[in-house]
Amino acid sequence: MKLHRTARFVVLEHNGRFHPLADSWDALVNHAELPTFLRAAMQGDGASRFDEDVLAPIGSQEVWAAGVTYLRSRTARMEESQDAGGGTFYDRVYSAERPELFFKAQAWRVRGPDQPIRVRRDATWSVPEPELALCINMHGQIIGYTIGNDVSSRDIEGENPLYLPQAKSYDGSCALGPVMLVAESPLGPETAIELTIRRGGATAFEGATSLAQLKRKPEELVGYLFRELSFPDGCVLLTGTGIIPPDEFSLQSGDAVEIRIPPIGALRNMVE
């Protein structure tokens, strides 16, 4: 089952049919028995399509993120921060019991499918970071999944690890979508994450990984996030990236970024 968020209502998709729902996004995210409720909502044949623009699958939730959860990310972070004396920090985080968690965006800063993402004007080395995003209710339960793009300024973070908030959190630096997949069982380790960046109609970069490369279990990351934080409306947690473009690559205005996680779909955004 998939939930599409539009400006007027939420649409439930199941087996190629679409069912409008009267409940708000925040109410659905925090429904006590969401899968059961959604199955009951599939009354009648439903429609074969709907004509509303799809928005990011987020209501009042905050977006948080986990870092250095893939070996590839750990290696890239060590390389970019070596000159600043922070090279060993990321190796320690990768091996530590406690994960790196940081605030990414308020809901109003999040871009949805086909909406423009941005790179900082004062950055020279910016990349997309394709990630599985966990949709979590107010009780700390994973109730669904979506695709996240944690756009990052690698030169700013590499200059000093203390600049992480500036490298990660700015207008247009987070995209989510296209839907929330409501899964009654966790996604398997074979689940693929794929990234394609096109520039001028040609492929500038493509890469792939899978959840088998994710060092920490999603439930572990959520457990640490909820240790001393409450989320009355729930939250979204990005789980880290295992796909890093080469050092000579940086996003440019006009680049088309597509992230695919097959069970969920594809998130597409243009760099403005």
C-alpha cells in the first residue's frame, strides 16, 4: 500500500487503484492501526488515476538524518576532512555504539517530487545523497518508508566537522517522495537504492547500493533518536548514503537527480 499526499487530500494506492482518504496526513501517520485502517478504507473499485499534484510525504513532522552508516560514506567523510584534522572522527563514528544523528529540515523546507532542490551559493562541492527514509509515528514505530535526498555541501563539511549543520541544512537541501510505502514487514537487505544524475541529457553519474550495506539496523537508529526526544506528530529519519559521486563531481544548476528504491518508486528533482 502506498500513500500519496496532495494539497487537498491523501490518496491510498493499492493494486493500481486509488482511494481518496478524508484523514489528514498527520492523523494517518499516527493512526494506532494504520495497515488495518487502510485495508478497511479500500472500499469499492477506486479510481484508475487521480489528477492532483503529488507533494512530499510529510505533514508536520521534522526530518532527521543518520550519518556514516555505510562504509562508503565513512571513507568519503574521512578523505574530505583529513586536512582539517577530522579524518579519524568518522572512522570512530562508524565503529562506535552510538550513531551520528543530526537535524536535517523542518517540513516546510522539504521539497517534493519534481520540485527544485538547491546547492549552497557559498559551496563549491555539492552532491546528492540518496537514502532510504523511515516514516515514524509519535510512539517511535516505523510505519512506512519513502525516498530521501540529503543534499550536502562536502567542501563545507570537510573544512571543519563543526560546520555540519551549514553543510546539511539550508533551503532546498532535502527532498522526499514520491510516496510513503506502508509495509507490514521491514524491507529486506536485498532492497536496492539507485542514483542517476543527468546533465544536458546525458548521464553524468550513476551508482547503486543495497540495504545489505547498511551497518546499523533501522530500529537501532530510531531507538537512539527517540531516547531523549519526543515527536508529537512523528518524524522522518534518513538512514545514510552508500553512494558517493567521485571527488571531481559537483552538482550544477540544471542537473536532473533521480533516486530509485524499487518497492517505493522514483524521486526526481532538478537542481535550480
